[in-house]
Amino acid sequence: MRKTGLRLLLLLLLPLLFLSFTGPGASAAGSGKIVLDNKELVLPQGVVLESTNGSVMIPIRVVVENLGFEVQWEQKTRKVIVRQDGKSVELAVGSRKANADGVTLDLNAAPKQTGGTVLVPIRFVSEQFGLKVGWDNSDKTVYLTGSSSGGNEGADSTGEGSGIVVDAPVIPGGNETPVITAQIKGAAFSENRLMIAVTGAAKPTVTSMTNPNRIVVDFPDTSVASDFTGGPAGESALGNQQGKLDITGYPQVSEIRYALFSTSPSIVRFVIQTNAVTPYQISTDEGSGLTTIDLNISANTEGDVGGTEGKGNPVVVLDAGHGGTQPGAVSITKRLEKNFNLAVIRKAESLLQQESGITVILTRGDDSTLGLQDRVTIAESAKADLFISLHANAMPPTYTNWGKVNGSETYYSRSESLPLAQIMHKHLLVGTGFKDNGVRSKSLHVTRETSMPAVLLEAGYLTHAGDEASMYSEAFQDALAQEIVAGIKEYLGL
């Protein structure tokens, strides 16, 4: 058995040797192109895509002229102000702090000025305005999807001295081609260990579940390589995109399966189904890219050991925003946000209670007043696996076009919440049928202070006549509740 395991290990490692100098971290300097909504854009004469600390830089005027962002450059303060649909983002040259509608956020890269060109981080901008950004390292192509962002009629495009830094890679949203930063080259189960060979930067997350007992291993931003080697995998209509591994001789394991679990974002999932709650230990060799999930341990093993408690059903906390003395936004017909939030959350609760594999907890089940930290405390005390907060949006009456802004958006604060945000946003759009305002990163208390994956859903705008008329209908609320549940089940793999 040991010799078999060593041979399999060697087979898994061999493909990595040929890729050691061609991974996603390769330089993007010197060439490249920009594709907006499947159409290649013409770059201004003399412009060459280049990479700075892993960020690909492109001229902002290419985006402004095609998307209609309003961009203002303040020479005296050296600030760039980007506006769209009532949202404003301010960035200053040399500062890694940005202001988004009064909230101070950190940037991955500080804006800089090179001659007459100002460069700002597109990942941050895209998350704030719903612009989707992708990067294909093989041919140095930047992919932009902006049609869902709407744009402003007659937007000022005079900011041709500005520029955008594209943080590559970026997990895309919507239906565009996903950005892949890693590939699964091979997998095998030997000596009671699941060994997975990965190229590129991939940080797996592992979750232990029951009913049935299983260990779920997710690789974000990852695809299954075309030459994937997985031993005698089962035949599949998706070819090598899903299958099963050989577990002969290991009676404590009933099945090991893998699949391309999600395409937006791209996630490859392995599931080890066991006959009892089984402790495990995960390790990753950064040099070779080999991830090992070892089942040959006891609950007393030192180090990062999981799956020892037998936690039971995953716990989902549903949070109806506002309530009691905090009505939230007021719609154009004077209806209150808190009532919409509670109505949909109660419907989602009812649907989840019909699922035998999920435990659901509400932060509030009636019109009670609850602080932000109270909501976090409820989720933490329940040792929740997921936190979903529902809200409705509104524009301030002082905004000139306050009644024209509409659509749905999803917010997250911590990077580990992004896969949940992408999945929930996809279902949010199906449930509302509204304009796609994208997945956005923002420092919100309930999504920042919770330790489990957490998102805040903004279903629509109560200050938009069309959104509001739909949101208070029974059929709309039923559909949205069903999609919230569908998103939760998809994320949990149920």
C-alpha cells in the first residue's frame, strides 16, 4: 500500500515540475489587450499594458468613454473622484485610504501619478460600482464587463489624464468567463489520505458536515485541468469536470467525489463521505502545490485538526435589517424598509425549516429593536456557519436623480465571504429581476465583525418607483425568499 501511495504521489507531482515557471504570477508587462463586453477596445497610441506589484494598469479614459463613469480630477489636492448612480468614491495619489460614500476603506495599491496619467486600483472601483474585472494571464488580456452598471447619460469623459490599475486576478461575477488562478492537475486516495495536486495560488477551505458525514474541500478560483489524473473516475457527462476516486480497501470511506462546484466564481469541490464523524488534518506543500487531507489521526493530535466535534446540521442565521424604533429607509409611498426585510426573512425561515439538513436562527422574528452588535452576538453564540442580512436601499432626497437609481447589490467585508457573496448575489438577481449592481466590498459592522462567511443583500431601491412597487408584492417576496434559500443550499452543497 505504501509503494502504491508513493507512486501516486509521484504522478501527482510530475505535472507541477513543468509549470514551475509559468504560473499566474508571471509578469504582465510589455503587451496585452482590453476586452469590454466581448469587444476589444482600441488602446490610445503609445499605451502598453504593464504590471506593478501584480496589478495591470490601463488608461481610465478607455473605461470612461465606454461605461459613462463621471471622473473628476482635482489637481490641487491630487484627488480622483469617481461618480455613478449617486455613489461617489474619492481616492488620493499616494494614499492607500479611499472614501466611499463617507466610509474609509483600505486599498491594495495606492493611486500614483506618472506624468499626466493617474492610476487607481480597479478592483476597488469595480467592487464599489459593480464593474466586473477579469484577467487572463496566458495572453495578457484584461476583461471588463460593464453593461450591467448602467452608466450616466452625457458623462464627463475629460479625464483622459487618468488611469486604472487592474488587480489581477479578480474573481468575476455575473456570467462572464471566470478568472482562473489555479488548476487541479490530479487527485488520489491512498493510505487513508486524499492527495490533490494543484498548480497556482489556491487556498483550500475545509468544512466538516453531518447527515451524511462528510468532509468538504473547496478550492476557490480553480478549475479542473484538461489533463486531470484521478485514477478510475466514474464516467460523467461533464467529462473530467466531475467524477469519483477509487476508495477500494478503505471501508470507513463510502465515497470521494469531485466536481466543478461553481463557475462564477470558479470553485472545485472535493467531498469525502465517511461512515462516521472523522477527524482530519490538512496540510499544503507550498513548494509543490500538493494538498493532503489526512484521516490517519485521532482527536488528540496536535495541530490543525478538524471534524472532531460532530457539530451536526449547518447553522444559518438570517438577519432582517432594522426593526422597532429603527425603521430603516422610507419608500416613496411612505412604506418602511424594516417591514419588507422581516416579511422576506420570515418566508425564507419557513422554507429553510422544511430542510432537514439546516438549522435556521433569526436575529429578530418580530418588530423589535436590535443593535448591530446584538446581531453579531447572536450569530457568534449560535456558532453559525453562515450569516445572511437582508436590507432595502434608498437614495438621499438631496441627490438630483434620487428616483432613478435602482437595482440589487450584495456586500461583503472579509475575503473569505466573497464566495458566499458571489453565490447569493446570483440568486438575489434571479429573485428580484432587478438591474445587476454587482458584488461590492464595504466595511459594514455585521459582515465585518462576524467570524463566519457573512453577506448583506440590498434587494432594491425604495426610492425607485419600479423597484418599490415590486418589493411590497407577495409574489416578489415569495420569489426572493425562495432564491435566498436556494443560494444557501448551493453554498452548503445541499
